[in-house]
Amino acid sequence: MEFSIEYLLLIPVGFVAGFINTIAGGGTLLTLPTLIFLGLPASVANGTNRIAIFVQTLTAVKGFKSKGISTYPFSLYLGISSFLGSFIGAKLAVDISGETFNRILAIIMIMVLIAIMIKPSSKLLEIPERLTGKYLFWVIIIFFFLGIYGGFINAGIGFLMLLILPYLNGLSLLKSNATKVFVVAVYTIGAVIVFAFENKINYPLAFILTIGNATGAWVGSRWSVKKDDKVIKLFLIITVSSLAVKLWFF
């Protein structure tokens, strides 16, 4: 393919996407439209985006780990479960249009926003981390289905993870973010395999986008460690509100 100066737009877009994906989620809703604007079919844009997401999440994992934030092996169990689900979702994504699904996602995001804004009870705030037993069992099942969704389109999945992990497993938003990026890195491998097999990846554009995504993820992972949960929560509310509007109306 011939190089166009427009392709360099992917670097700043990727940076912003990598940053907000690491802090909250929704970066895919920036990168997918940009890739389509540059002339890629929707399915190829979806597959191309996965390369950048994979490198971005690996970078974020390293950034969190460098600050001592990790939930291993809990995150590995969730990663394996979602990895298995991602094959199903990615296979569906190759042929299915996402227009109707985007509106469904907008509704889900508003529901997540409402849940985030509702102040939890003091009893809920005092729950300890619950990473074993029945809590581990149920979250593994839930993350299998999240893997299906992540394999399909990935957009906004971080919001769902940041709702489930604190309320079900008692993780702080910071630890939930660290778990989220690890899980996404693992299940994205499954999605990449499917998209690559179906020849739905534009590798030159994936490389350019990856530069921005990885840089944004590194900055985001280290920035979030310095902030408390209130700041991350505020960022989450602002991001999910704006992206839900974008999904529904544009």
C-alpha cells in the first residue's frame, strides 16, 4: 500500500486511545472510526485495531508492574477464561455488522454510568478482596462471556470490567485497572489469531497505530498509580458519558 501523510493521524489518536483504555476504557471508539475514515472496511479496521490493543495492554501491564500493582494469579485465571471466549466473538465479528450492536452498547454504558454514580453502601466499601472460592468461580464464568464480547468488538469492555471487579471481588479501581489490561492482553491473542486467519489485518497501519497506543498506555498506567480512586472514577464518568452519546447519535 502507498504511504499517505494522513496515516500519521493514527499516532495522536492512538495515544489518546491507549491512555483512556488504560485509565477506563472506550479507546476503540476513537481508533475504529479513524481506521474506517482512512479507507479500511469495518472488519479489517476491527482486526487492525487488535494489534495496537495487544501491544498497548502489554505496555500497560509492564507500567503497572513497575509500580508494584499486580493481581497475579487471579488475573491469569480471568485471562484464560476470556481468551477461550474471544475466539467465538472474533469469529462473529468477521461477518456481522456492528451498527445495531453499537446502540445496545450505548445503553449498557449508560447503565454502567448509573451504577458508578450511585454511592455504594458503607458495608460494600468495607468488603475485603475476594479472589478465591465462589467469587473466583463466578467471575471466571462472567469473564468468559466478556471474552466473547471483547473478541467481537472490544469497545467499552473496560467499563464493564471496572464495574464487576470492585463490586464482586472487592478490588480497588487501581487494581481493577491492572487486572483489566492483563486480561485484555491475553484474550486479544485469540482475537488476533482469528482476524489474521481471515486476512482481516492491515499490518502497516497496525504498526503506526501501535506507536500511539503503546505510548498512551505507558503514560496512562503510570499516571493512574499516582491518583486515588476518586480521580479515576471521575475520569471514568466523563469518558463513558461522552462515548455513550457518540455511540447512540453518531
